[in-house]
Amino acid sequence: MSKCLLDLGEKEYRAKQILNWIYNKYTTDFSEMTSLSEALRIKLQSILSISIPTIITKTVSNDGTTKYLLSLQDRSNIEMVIIPNGKKNTLCISSQVGCARECTFCATAKLGLNRNLETHEITSQVFLAIREMGEDKLTNIVFMGMGEPLDNFENVVKAIRILQHDLCFNFSPRRITISTSGVIPQIAKLAETGLKLKLAVSLNSAIQSKREILMPISKTYPLSELKKNLLDFRKKTPYRITFEYVMIKDFNIGQEDVKALLKFLGDISCKLNVIKWNEVDDLPFETPATREIDKFISSMNVLSSAVTYRRSRGADIGAACGQLAAKNI
Ligand code: SAH
């Protein structure tokens, strides 16, 4: 922004004024930026445009979770979800149109990868959500919507810098989480950027052969390597890693699974977040019964790490984890 204004022969402080209009007053129309001279407003309008995705549908679940189907400039669709929980409001955003990682239990995987989102297409989901919710309501951002954030590394990192920048969204690092299927080289690269944020890793099985069935990425980046890399990552970053574990009936919550999981997590300072598998049409998995879920969770009690059971939110509207398929319903 500064460079663009300098090129126009304007003073650099104009950039700050424009950022203030965008990020504090949520204006995207240059003609409304009245602290700029009229000539500059007209000039900016003729050479720049700020594009925000269009809301195609907004669906509100019984539990207040709201799913937005958004259309981008090239008419690709993505989804974002707002999950209210007491005073906490979490925004779940997408990083790609579709996903290349082919996890066999996830609805987004069925789409394949269409393309990476541009940086502004990532940050504008946050912008839209704040406009929808009203200021000061959004407390947390999670990259758990469509896509593998670390497969769109450069744009995701740039977007996070904008989310954290004090002249932009000024979001605290503790309140931004990237969730990954385990793209090892990019996890190492992320640590090197020095960017502060929370990392979540979708584990889903600590048994190599089973994880390969659920997450083909595990064939390229096996569990043993993943663990080594996460221990390294942990040394370089201030926050504990969260492991996510989707519970699937008769597949990954039996005794051997518990044993493998306890062994895998034993020496990592981390959190474990378990969630039951949410129904996706045509996929060969089932959600476990409550009794089986309780049994699995109680067998995790021996862990020193915090274990949380994330209740599925928005499942009635297809907005729960793994149900995002950008279908226009
Ligand atoms: N690609 C990233 C982020 C998107 S998936 C990743 O893999 O982490 C976000 C989370 O939803 C992941 O933890 C994934 O394991 C979970 N998930 C996917 N499909 C699901 C389903 N059908 N039910 C419950 N959780 C699911």
C-alpha cells in the first residue's frame, strides 16, 4: 500500500489512513474515505478495487453455528463457518478451493484441488465475518475449513501476518490456529518464519498402516518422521501443539489404537482434541456410539496432556468438521 501511494506521488502516511478505513471502519469503498483528498479518492477508485467474496447462502444451525457459502471473483465457491460458544466466537476459514490431500473420511477431499486461495481471499473471509458479527466479537480464527493450509504456504503466511499486523486486524497469535494433515517440510519451514501461531495436527491414528488408509499423506510423510519434526517445531515455538483425532466406529478407537496413541503422545507436550466422525454421504465410515466414545476418552485419562472432546457443531447444516464441500444447497 505504501509503495502504491509513493508511486502516485502521495505521502506514506496516507497508507495508514487507508488501512484505518479498511480495518477499523470496515469500508472498502474509496469514495467513503473522507480523510483523503477528493482527488486521491477518485484516483484510487480508478486504479484499485477492494474485492470481498459474495455471500451466496448463509445457513444457521440449531446450535447457532453459521455456515457461509462464498463466491470468489472467478466464481469458485468456498465455505467459512462461525461457531459461537459463550463469549468465544471462532471463525473457521478455508485456505484452498478443494483440497489435494485425499483424506478418505473428509467431504472436502472428494472435490479434489481446484486452486489455492490468494492472500486477500483468505483475509477477506475474516473481514466479512467481522462485518457479519459486529466488531470485537470474533475471538479465534482456525484454518480448519476447506484445504490444506500448508499446501498454500506463502499466501497463508502472508495472510497471518496481515491478521496479526497492528494496523490491520491486530489479532493475537494465541488466537490463530493452523490445522495440518502433516506436511512435514512445510512444518519445518513454518518454524523458520518465526511467525507466532498455534499448530494443530490431524492425527486420527497413531498406527502407521491405519493412518495411511485415512490419510494417504502419511505414505509420503510417515508418523515417525512427523513426530520428530513436531518435537523440533515445539522447541522453536511458544505454544503447545494440538492433536486432533476423529473417532471412527470400529476403526481407530479400539485397544490397540489407544495403546499406540498414548505411546505417540506420551513425550510431547501437547493437547489432544477428540471429535466424533461427522457423517459424509457415500463414505464408508460410521460414527461410534456414545458408549464407545466415552470409553475411548476415559482411556486417555492417563495422559498428562489436556484432553478435550469437541462436540460437533453445525452438523445439522453440513457445517461440522469435514463436511465442507461448498455445495450450493
Ligand atoms: N487440511 C487440514 C485442515 C482441514 S480439515 C487438516 O487436515 O488438518 C479440519 C479438521 O476436520 C481435521 O482435523 C480433520 O481431521 C477433521 N475432519 C475431516 N473430516 C471430518 C469428518 N467427517 N468428521 C469429523 N472431523 C473431520
